Amino acid sequence: MCRSIVTLRGEDEATDEEVEAAALQFVRKVSGHRTPSRSNQAAFEQAVVEIADATRRLLDGLVTPPGAKPPAMARSRIVAREKRQRATQA
């Protein structure tokens, strides 16, 4: 699996930006293109939207059994959130 795709499940709910970034990374990996040609742009963008929607439905449908601890938030998500926070404060 692509190392850039992080685990989105954790104590805090994944943001829309995190879900879309993971979907984009997945489409890039599967298609083999970082940026598609103009003729493939629509298909590329549609795939990102559909995968982001499916990802959100999956995350919304997952449950943590009673007594079980939810998974820890991925370190890369914590770092990315901290960077975004610093950027908005500057």
C-alpha cells in the first residue's frame, strides 16, 4: 500500500481534507499518475470523489466494540494537523 495513505480511524474523526487527501493518494497510486493528462482529468477527479465518499461511509459505519479502545490516531495525521494549525495562526 502507498505509504502516504494514513490510517484515518482514531480517537478524533477524520476531517474532509484528510479523507480527500487519502483518496487522492489512492487514485495516484492506482493510476500511476501524479497529475493526469487533460483527457483523463475528469475520470481522475471523479475517482477521487467516489473513493472519498466510500471512505467516509466506511469510517462512519465502523464501530468500536464495547470495552475496546479505539485505535490511536496516526502520527502523520497529528503532525499534519499541527502544521495546518500553525499555518492558520501565522
